[in-house]
Amino acid sequence: MANRRILVVRLGSMGDVIHTLPAASTLKHSFPGCHLGWIIDPKWSVLLEGNPYVDEIIPFNRRKFGNILEARRRLRNAGFDTVIDFQGLIKSALVASAARPERIYGFHESQVRERLSALFYSHRTRVEAAHVVDRNLELAESSGAANAVRTFPLPKGEPEGKLPTGRSCSPPRSAAGPPSSGRSRTTRFSPVCSSGGLGCRWFSTGHRSRPVFSKALAGSSPTIPELAA
């Protein structure tokens, strides 16, 4: 169906968004000419920048009432006929239903994190795979996407300065203990890909609960995105 309009619901977080990329690619590849939208928390939308399989990014920040109203308006006006909720939460199911689609696909009630979310789905899929990437692909396939594409199109990032090269490095003497030590200030090891091999960078976060996303670029090679919690 060339005029099919599909919405992917995966609001966050970083790892979960990355695990959903092959399913989104599969949907776009299986329905040539379709319009594929993705609704996502703004702090993770950078992961979708330049994605050739995503036609529209809809930011959804549930902490800002104005943004909720704007997202609702865009969902209503977009005319999505198919919505796939890869998250399995009540909040993501509510977002899916706000689009007023003809069909909402989601995981079976026994496989979602919040069972009440399945009440919003018109189609519930019981998946068999163990890995989350394969589970997402099965959910996409339940909507009719037959051509699986296992690809992870991530943004290239931007230069943030020179990084050391080499296969290993040692932490600075001032490094704090591991994240589980309970210290309020932690120092993290950040692996990056560089033309000279595996490099590293150390950075600190004052609050362990605050996520930090690194878009650093070593040389001309893309980095591995990280989350420092």
C-alpha cells in the first residue's frame, strides 16, 4: 500500500530506541512509498536524525503540557492508519490511541510491562523470540511487514575534540568507584570508535540519575552512543 501511514511508538530510552530501529526499517522496506512517523521523547530524538527510514519525528514530552497538546494535534492531523506500540506501557498505549488509527498493534497482554496497555490494542501479538530486537521484528511482521531488515542507522555525531587511540587505557587516579558504590558523584568510562582503534574518554556526572548522551566523534568514525545514569 503506497499510501499507508504508519506510526512507531517508542518514546525511550536510548537502548530501547536502538533496539527498535530494525523494526522501523523493516516496516519502511516492506511498504514502499509509505509514510513512517516515530513519536519519541525529545531527548532521544537525536538517535533518529538522518534516519533514511523515518519520514517524520514527533516529539512527545509528557512533562510539558504544551508539548502534549501539540503532539496530540499532530497525531490527529497526520492520519495514521496503523500504529505499532513497541513499548507496552499505558502511557505509550494512550499515545497510540490518540492518533485514532484504524489498527493498533502491540504485544500480547502476557508480554507487556503493563497489562492494561493491551486493552488499547486492536491486534495483540504473542512473540516467540528471546532477544528484544527479534521480538520487535516479530511485532512489525504481525502488521504485514514481510521483508525483515536488520540495520541500525545511527547518526554520525559531531566532533568534540581529539580522543586517545589504542586498544586500552587506564582510568585517571581521581576516578570514583563503580556505579554500584553508592557515591553521589561517579566517573564513567566511555568507549569510542576511532581510526586508530578503540579509544576512551572519562567524564563525570554529578547526579547518577541524570542521563548523559555522548555524540562525540573520533577522527572520521562514528562513536558508540552511551548513557551515563
